[in-house]
Amino acid sequence: MKLTNLRFTQTLLTVGFAFASVASAAPAWWNDAWTLKKPVTVDTTAATGVALADAIASAPVLIRLHDGNFQFASASADGRDLRFVAEDGKTVLSSQVEKFDGLLNEAYVWVQVPNLKPGAANTLSLYYGNVAAPLAESVAPDSDTLLVYHFSNTGAPADSSGKGNNAAAAGVNSAGSIIGSGLRLLGGQPLTIPANTSLKRDAGQPLTWSAWVKFAAPADQAVLFHWGDAAAYLQIGYAAGAPYVEIRQGSSLVRSAAGAPLAPAAWKHLAVVSSGSAATVYVDGVEYARVDAALPALDSAALIGADAAGKNPFVGELDELNLAGVARSAAWVKFVAVSQSGSPESSKLVALGNDEGADGPAGGDEGFVGKTLEHMSLFSDIAKNMMFDGWISVGICLVMMAIGWFVALRKFAYLKKVEQGTEEFLARWKEVSNDLTALDHADAENVKSLAGNADLAKQRLMQQSPLYQIYHVGSEEIRHRLLDKRGFNGLSARSITAIKASLDASLTREVHRLNSGLVSLTIGIAGGPYVGLMGTVVGVMITFAVIAKTGQVEVNSIAPGIASALLATVFGLLVAIPALFLYSFLNSRIKDAVSNMQLFIDEFITKMAEFYPVTDSTATTAPFSARRRRDSDDEMQETIKK
């Protein structure tokens, strides 16, 4: 018995020590002033991330934030409270906010992660939720970086490396770049990077140049970057769409072999790594070309967009220019190319988890959905406290909403038929408008079918078109003058004016038909908010009257009545806002239909004047239908005999 108790006690102690070790291993909350934490995983494994087996060392990691993975409402307006903490839960990593737009819910943040392990899941934490936090100090990415241009400012490109290598003049800003803003090169004056002690390189020293590039169209020679003078320089450019690196040292001039040309108007990550004895060109993290040559001494100004003579300009866009005084590894180049691309691979390489609060899980997508459902459920509680007068306003709003939507749906269906009928009529009208005399105005079937160009199905479809109705009115006016006036010798100016008046009257009737029922939408737009406001005002008045009568001034006695009263205004707005959009859309389509009718009337009058001109009074062969011409000849013979 004693042995059993001893073993039981040992087991409890073992379990207790295990829990204690797990608790001590878990990193503590970095700072209680920050209320939210988001885990960030840089996954370089082949199973769940992007396989990177070689050493990466320190690398800039781009964090793309949007409303799908970040709660902008909980952060400061300019992103000053963003802090990145290493896996140990204590070390604050260097970070820079390139862009933070709380209105558009978009942000680009750079964090320098030291000692990225290949083939592993590197974890860090993003803390935010402290609107009173001071602006984080901007720290250089790492000591090896010589220059970083994000092109996020509108003036001269500013160096974010902390070494002060700013450009000499402003470039043309491109708002829709691959990462926020970029630099647009139009083939004019190149952008100059002044000489600086921090940029000076001795002969044979290593160097890494990387950027995102998009050229407009292939050119025989297009210099993207030129550093040096006529006797010794480093040059990066494109030849017929193929990127190259060119190195001159005195009389020695070498250029990398041309590879397959790249597609224009597409963002590509371009990098050139000089190890001291050779220079390698990478495209999207993959080796593209190589040249065996060391860099010369470089201590002069560098140019972006043309060579030293201002020739062979580059036309396109540039973003995220990075210059380092070391030879970055191939794994580093691939990591930068993939992580910054915005492709599905980049989201696997750099993944953001759900938010955690200081007391446990919080926010994130699940928190947003839960809060939304919670807010929706509050409406049922508010409705329970609504008074009878409020329900009257809500009922009127619902009736107005139902009528408005019913009219709008019917009007949509009617306008669709009008557009289909108009399209069919114009196709048939085009066939007879070149000669109106082909129409036998005395034959109703000939007029309906547009001289036999439309069968019964097309006629039924065209009957929905106002143009078809106006066409019938015009045809009837012509028929009246052909049959009722002996010795027809064309249409006089007065006849044409009278016919146009009939057509305009028909236009007015068709416009009234198109606009019929829209008044219900205008009533909803103008009256809905007022009906809702009436319910709110009456509800608030009753609430305060009850408070005055009972003497209860607690929040719990006031809030339900005020909330239920405001619900009436909500319903009023739900009537007005959709009605406003529906009315605007329908009105624009009706205006198009009216414009078509006006154009058709002008065309009809012009064609009518052309094909029924006024002739000499003795002439009896004015152009009209063949049947009417024969009847007119017979009548003339009878008159002569008499």
C-alpha cells in the first residue's frame, strides 16, 4: 500500500514538472501595452513552404497587410505601433513601414530577420493594438546594405538604409507598382545617385544589386544601371529584351552571354551578384547568365535609366532597388524574389496566422465573423423594445421598399425588352432606310414587316421598341398624304413640319411610358428617411416622457428605448439608399433610350425629305410605292377622258 502511494506521488510530481517546463518554455507576452499579436512564419521547408536548403543569413521580409489578415481599426492610423519580435519573445527586430493606409486597408512593412534558417519554419510575432505607442525608430536593414530605394515618396528617392545615399533629383512616381509605389522611367534624363563614401568600392570587392524591373518594349540597347566612368564601370541593362551585366576595366570589356529574352510589360526580379572574380545574373531567383570578371574600383556617381553619355535610355518601371557590399547567396536572391512577388508561392513562404489577445485568441477572420454575427443578433433585441409608433414607421418603410423594388424589377425587365426590340428594329431599319420607297405605306403588313425584312417573331420582338412605334406613326403620316391627296408631287416643308410634330408627340408618349412608375422610387428616396426619422423622434420623445414620469435616469432604462427608436431611421435609410441607386441606374438607361428615339426621328425626317421631294406641279411620278403609282395613273386617265 505504501509502495502504491509512493508511485502515485512520483507520477503527480512528474506530470507537474512537465507542465511547469512547458509553461516556462512558452514565450511570455512581450509588452502588456500592446493588445494584439499575430504570428508570422517564414517557412523554408519543402513540405509546407518554399524549399531553400542553402544559407540565407539576414534578409528583408516583406509583410503585406490587408483587411483579410489584419485589423486596421485596432492599429494606429499610421502604423507606428507595429513591432516585430523574434522567436525568443524579447528581441525587437528592425522594421520599416513603407506604406500604411487605414482607409484602403493596405500596408507594406519591411522587417529584417537575422539568421533565417534554411529548411525550417522561422517564427516571429507582429505586435500591434497600442494607439499611444511612439513612432518606432527607423533602423538600417543590416550593416552590409549600402542603399535601399522603396520609391514610396514623391520627391527625390530616399535611401532607407540609413546611409544617406539619396538620389539627386525627383523621378516620376508610379502608383501602381509591384510593391506600393515605384519609379517610372520614360527615356529622358537618368536619375543620379551622387558619389558617397559609403558607396565607394575598391577593385575586386563583392557587390549585390537587386531590383524589380518591368520594361515597356524590347530595345536593342537599354541601360538600366550604370556606375563608373568611361574607363571603368559596371553596367546592367537589356539587349533585345535579354538582361545582361557588362564590366569594363580599361581595355577589357566583357558582357554576359545573352539568354532567352523576357516578356515585356511584366514584373521580373533582376539581381546581379559579384563575388569578386565573377558576376552572376539572376532572374526571378534563378541563375540566368554569368561572366568571369571582377568589378573595377567604383567611386563616382551612379545613374539609373541611361549610360554615362545619357544614351540607350531605359523605358519602363523600377521598384525596390537594393545595393549591398557583399555577395548575397543564391538562396538569398531566391528568397527575396519569391517572398516579394505577391504570388501564391510568396504566401506559402511568408504566412500570417490568426490574431491573439493578451488573454488568448482574439480578432482574426473568426473573430470578425463572430463579432458580425453578434452585432446582427443585437437587432433582434432592439426590435423587442420597439414601441408601437416605431413599428408604424417601420411598416410604412417596408411597404415603400416592397413597392419600389417591385417597380424596379418590372422596369428592368421592360427596359431589357425595349433594348432587345430596338436592336432588332435598327438591324431591319438599316436594310430599308436607304430607299423608303421600298415601303408600301398602303399595305399594313408591308409596313409591319419593314418591306418583308422581318418575320412574325421579329415583329413581336420589335413591338417592344419605342422606335418601332414611332416608325409606324411616321409611316401612317406618309400613307395619309399619299392616299388622300390627288396629284401627289412630294412632301412640302409644311407637310414635313407636321409629320415631325406627330413624331415628337409620339416621342413624348413613349418617354412617359418609359418613366412610368419611377415616381415610387423617388418617393422612397425622398420620403423614406423622413418616415424613419419621424419614428425615431416620436420614440425618443416617448422614452424621455417615460423617464420624466418614472424618475428613472439609469442607462439601462434609457438605452433600449433610444436604440429601438433609432432602428426606425435605419429602415428609412434602407428604403432610400437602394432606391437612389436603382433610380440612377434606371434613369441612365431611359436617357439612352430617349437619345435613340431623338436620333431616329432626325434620321427618319431626313430620309423622308430625301425620298419624297417636292417636284413640279405637273409631275405625277413622284417616288412612292409601286401600287400607289399604278392607282394614280389610272385616276389620271379617267380625268383626261372626262
